[in-house]
Amino acid sequence: MAKVRVEAEARPTEDVEKVKQAILNVFIPDRIWVEDLGRGYRLVVAESYSLRSLVKLYEMLRQERILDAARSYMMRCVERGVLVFKLNKQAHMLAG
């Protein structure tokens, strides 16, 4: 079974709802929640137990015609069956 987890830090000056929307622009979670990190910082966490949750990201990569490059990059980032990569959340806030 696949587990997909997306995390995004929300700084004190950022609107948590906009950070959530940035995640939802590229990911279809089963659940999403906010954790308080203290000092005004929060962590928005979204999880899914299906690779179907990545359909929006896949479609964006296809639309930008960078699917092969992204796949090649991601394959290099796999360690012990875990893939970790980072996206710029500001760029994806505008995508929706």
C-alpha cells in the first residue's frame, strides 16, 4: 500500500487557508490538518493512501511537458522505497 504525505510550513505572515489551497492544487488528500509548531508557525499536513492522490501533479507535469525530466529527478530521490521531493508553494498558490 502506498502512503503519500504532503507537508507545508505556514509562516506567521501566511494565510493557512491559502497554504491548504496550494496543496489542494497539486494533491488530492484523504485528510488534511494543521499542526501548531509554536511562535505563529504551523504545519499543514495532507495524507492519502492511494497513488491516485497524485493525479493533479501528474497532469501538471504533463501539461508543462516536463514529465520525463520530473520522473528522472524523482527516481534519483528514492531511498529505501521512500521518495522525498520539494515544491515551491508560492508557485502552486497561483496554479488554482
